[in-house]
Amino acid sequence: MAKAIYPGSFDPAHNGHIDIARRAATVFDELVIAVYKSPPTKRLMFSTEERVEMFQESVSDVPNISVVPFTGLAPVVARENGAQFIVRGLRAGLDFELEFEMALMWRHVAPDIDVVCIMSSLDYQFVYSSRIKEVASLGADVSELVPPHIAEALASRINE
Ligand code: ADP
């Protein structure tokens, strides 16, 4: 059985992430979305529980996807979950260099775990969680970039 984890901050999940997760779920028998509890370099808008719940609701119709919080190194988490693969999404440009560098470090840590990159769909090339939060805070309509429940969560967090 081929099992993968898809790690990320997902603060919040957007249509680009959800597209990668849905496509990965057609490749692997089981996909675990691993939501990074406290990424060291990011200021988060949503709590771990909120990020897990938002992703869960976005893929609730896909039976072989589960969503869990995680902390620590992704390849170690993959092993602990019995997964042989780590899925990452690639947008054009900078992502490749960063993902390649990280994949080599992860391979150093856990040579038994392989990284599988899935290319972003054309529609989501420019979609970044950080940009969505920024423009939503400035009043932009982001309803084409995130599912409705996440657009609502963003609006209410911004209005708090
Ligand atoms: P991280 O903090 O690990 O980069 P993110 O939540 O930003 O976490 O992203 C998780 C994964 O999803 C990464 O592999 C990232 O490249 C990928 N990703 C982010 N946005 C998109 C997008 N618009 N299309 C495809 N993949 C994406």
C-alpha cells in the first residue's frame, strides 16, 4: 500500500493546496495531510485546530485523506505514520529551488522516504496563503481562491 503525507502550514489552506491534495489522493492509497503546529519562521493567523478543521472540511468527500497536526521533522513524521512518501506542491519559479534543497536534507535524515512533487495547476500558480491573508485584510474578495468556509473564517478573523 502506497501511503504519503502532505506537510505544510496551511494557514489557511487554499484552492492550490486542496487541488494538490485531491490529485495526490488519486496517486496514493492513503494521504495524510500533516498540519505543521508551529512553523518557526511564520506568524500564523489560525490555530492548529482551526487549520486542521478547515482542511478537513475541504476534503471531507475524499475517503482516503485524513488530516492531522504534526510537529518535528516531516520525514520522521512520515515514518511514524507508516508513509513512504512526502508530497509537495510546486509552483513555477522559486518553489523548485526550495523544495529541492529541502528534499535533499530530508533524504539525508531519512533515506527511506521519497519526496514526490506535484505541479500546481495553472489556475493556482500565483496563490499563496500569505498573499491571500494580506489582500483579504485589505478588503479584497478572495472567494475564488479558497473554499467558502475558509473565506468566512478569514473574514471573521480579520474583523475580530
Ligand atoms: P510550507 O510552510 O511548508 O511551505 P505551505 O502551507 O505554504 O507550507 O505549503 C505546503 C505545500 O503546498 C508546499 O509544498 C507548497 O509548495 C505547496 N503549495 C503552496 N501553494 C501552492 C499552490 N498554489 N499550488 C501548488 N502547491 C502549493
